[in-house]
Amino acid sequence: MPKTYRVVAWSTGHVGRHVIAGIDARPDLELVGLWVSNPDKVGKDAGELAGLGRSLGVAATSDETALLDLAPDAVVHTAMADHRLFEALDDLQRLLRAGVNVLSSGPVFLQYPFGVVDDSMITPLDEAARAGGVSLFVNGVDPGFANDILPLVLTGVSERIEEVRVAEILNYATYDQPMILFDIMGFAGAMEDVPMILQPGVLTSAWGSVVRQLAAGLDVELDGVEEWYERVAAPEAIELGYATVEPGTAAALHFEVRGMKDGRAVLVLEHVTRLRDDLAPDWPQPAGAGCYRVTITGEPTYTLDLQLLGTDGDHNTAGLKATAMRLVNAVPAVVDARPGLLTALDLPPVFGRGLVV
């Protein structure tokens, strides 16, 4: 009989609710606990909080000790980390030292932190995991699957590679996450203001992990990493349903994090983010409603478009679900892996076992 892995879901936000659904969908995973930060959610059933329309028999709690006492095999951690970086790192360390494997959606630089952040932000986590005899895997769709495993697999049919470019090309209008859109990315803000994401070094801290992991996977020694961006203002008011973007404020963002070798970009992470499809028509356009694109220039040249679309017709729902399922489906591989901090380069291929209906 296949092994069953006992899992705790950590948060019920934009990604967390899909984690709950994903755990429920896999026959080899059992949801045994659910952590929430909102007191109003305590005591509610996980199925209700995930919007499944049925009970899962697991009540949400804010009691961390009670959840750890369940001795789960893994925690799938999707609590917001962008605005509470050091608190999030402390949370991860605490779970690891308690002897629980952790799969997390952030902080995103932990996808492949080596050469991206100071060792003081890496070593304590690795030591905590080894002390607990467990593993930590941070991933998602971007940073994550769309720009680590997907491009690296495609390079396996290359003869010569001149550039690997991994791009997210999406309209974020239905991404109802004001903190990320407005506070971090600067949408709806004055064009002369430089938002958090565009402060010097922030792009590299967030997505330099993508470039560095590609370099490690392809055995490329980079000379350095560079940042570049451009923005476009809203020509008139854009109604998002949950906010209004006024004319003249930021409504589209295009940036690149470039891994440089011998004076040219050889590994590039690119984002094209719009709040309306017709903005910046000269920028790269998506396939379908939105896509993650891998372009390998060389012999031969390949272009691979991963199109996203949820059953609700929204590509942003699909992106959130992809982040959740990248973690959920990796639970068996992470639990069975060596102790310590893991990256996608350390794991075997992860498949959607048991998911065919």
C-alpha cells in the first residue's frame, strides 16, 4: 500500500486555499491540520475556508503548538512573507527545528539563494533543517517551476545555447492582492515615485535566484547580474473592481534581471505586467490569456509558451493554483529527500501522481 503523508496547511490566503484543495485531491496526502492568523477563521472547517462547499473534518487553529503536536510529515507554508521577511524566516526555522519538513511559497529568494543573499539568511535555515532531520523547499510557479525546471528540461534538447530567457507575460487586473499590486509593485502610484520592487537591488533579491539557479543548472559562471525596467501610465481611469487606477499613474511594468557573461545577457528573467491588455502594445504579448514563456536562442532556437487558465476562466487563478500545486505535489519528494535546504536541482522529477480522474 502506498505511503500516506500527513500534512498541515499553513494559511488560507490567495495560495493557501488552493493548497487545501490540492492536498484533498491527492490520495497519498492527508490534511491533518490548518493554521490561520485571522481569529475570525479559528474553528472553521478547512473545506469551508478553501471554498470547496463541503467539510473536510479539519478545524482551523492559530495554536502552533497543537499543530506541531500532531507530528505531521510536512507543512505547506503559504503565509505572506513579502512584508514580514524576518518574521517569516523565524517561522520557517521554528517549524524545521521541530522536526517538520516545510514546503513554502516564500521568501522567494530561497528558491536558490546562493550568491543572491548573504549567508546569514541561508545558514540558520539550513542548520535548523539539519538539526530537525528535515528539509526546506521554497518554490512556486514564478520564482519556481516556470523558470527553473521548465527551461532546464528544454535545454536538454539544445546543441548550442546563446541565451535562455524566461518570461511571465500576464495581465494582473484580476489579481486582487492590493499589497503586492500597489505597495510593492507601485501600480496606481505616481510615475515619478520608485516603488519598493524597483528600489536598487530588490529585483535581484527577488528574482536573482532564478538567474543563479539557471547558471548552476547549466554550469555557467556569470560575471554579474544587472537590472532593467520601464513603466507605462494609464491613459485613462482603469476600474479593477476592487480599486481604481487613475489616469497618469502606473499601469504597466516591464522588467528584466539579466545574468551577464562576457558583456552580454545570457540568462534573463523577464516580467511583462499589465493592468489592461492594450497597454504598451510594443512590449512582448502573451500566448492565450496569459503565459510563462521560455525562449532558448541558439541551435536550434526554441520558444515554449505555458498558457494559464483556471476553470473559472481567469489566468490569475491558474497562476495561484500552479504555485500551490508545485508545493503540494512535491511533498513526497521533499519528505524523502536529504535534510537541509533544497532547490529544484536537488529533487527528482515531480509528477501529478494519482490526480487523473
